[in-house]
Amino acid sequence: MDACGQNRTICIFTGHFDCFTVAGVNAALVPVRSIAGAKQRLASCLDLARREMLALAMLEDMLSSLASAESVDRIVVVSSDASLLDHARRCGAEALEEGAARGLNGAVAMAAAELESQGVRRLLTIPGDVPLIDPLEVDGLFATNPSIYPVVAAPSSTATGTNALLTSPPTVIDFCFEGESLAAYRRTCRQAHVEMLILCLDSFAIDVDTPADLLSLPKSGGRTCDLVEEWRETIARFAGERDSA
């Protein structure tokens, strides 16, 4: 049992990474549900058109950051939404059709198996609502040693969710995003006798689910932030009304 009280799990925070290079293909996977009706938990402060704009902006920002990361060889978006996949292609990503919606974990599992069969050695999965990712921190995740840590996770700001998961090989464990997923991944790794490293990375901390998440975004830093800044007064008003109800 380690210093964090978790068997076979090491928790660290660092702003520096020692580079470890592995021969083979590194891929980044962004799973996104249908853009229609996106982000329903934000319906109290944003109408449908704005929520769809927000979802596409987050995807654009994420794909741009991943394209700037030196360690990423392939960028793949998986979805059951054909129009969203067309948008991903226009942004320079590969599109993987999910077919009938399988849910987040089902879509990721399908994509991971397909990419592994194509020769991908390491897969970084980031849900499509983490718009602030920094290319340097993406490279930092890939700089970890997969022979020691086959699984590397970047937690949400609450330290309960998982906003990035690096698996080497891609299907080394079952996927359990959503809910208190960080604890679920710890259990899964212990059961599979797989070492897991947790890196607390600033740019991966915020995932956008609630009005408070939107208001926590910086005023600049990509299309997502620009949109939220444009809508900030409306979001704040509805968020205040909700808190006082």
C-alpha cells in the first residue's frame, strides 16, 4: 500500500516530466455523444443552440491542442453522430463511427480494441468536455513509462472523476468513465494487478458539466472561453437564480 493509502496506486503532482520514449503509435481518443441535445445539465442557462455551439467549440479546442502535442501520432474522435464526425474530420481528426450508441464506456472500449488492432500501442482517452488541455501536459502523460505504469490517469478538480486515461496497451483494463470513475479505475487496476499512476494536471482539471464549471473557465484561451465570456452575464444570472431557489 502506498503513501496515498491505495494499493498499487501512486498519486503525484508535478510540473516537470522526465521524458520516456516508447517505439510505436501513440493515439489520442476523444469520445463525444451526439451533438443534438448536448450538455443537457446546462439547459438552465443555455438554450439548445448555444449548448450545441459549446460542445463543438470544446471539441475544436481539444483537437487543436492535441494536434500541437509532439507525442501524439493519431487523433481519433468516436461518436454515433455523423454530423459531429464530419466536423471532426474538418478539424483534422480521424473519425470512427460508433454505430448504434453504446454509451461512453462502450464506445471507448470499441474504439480502443479497433485502434489496438491497427497497431496503436498507447491510447490517451479524454472525454469531449475537457476544453483547456495543454499540449505540454499531453506530452507529459506520454512521457511516463508504460512498462512501470500501464495506466495513467488525470483526475478532475474534484479528484473523483477521470478527465484523461492513458492505457498501454489500449485495452489493458476495462473502461469505467462517469460517476466516481477515479476510484473505479483504482479498483479495476488492483483487481487486474496493473500499476496505476495518477497525475494531477491543471489543464485537465476542469470538465464542463454545470453552470459553475462554465463560470470557472478563464476569460480567454480558445473558442470555448470566448463563447463563455460572451455569455457570462446570462450564465451567471441563471446560476444565481438556481442557487437562491
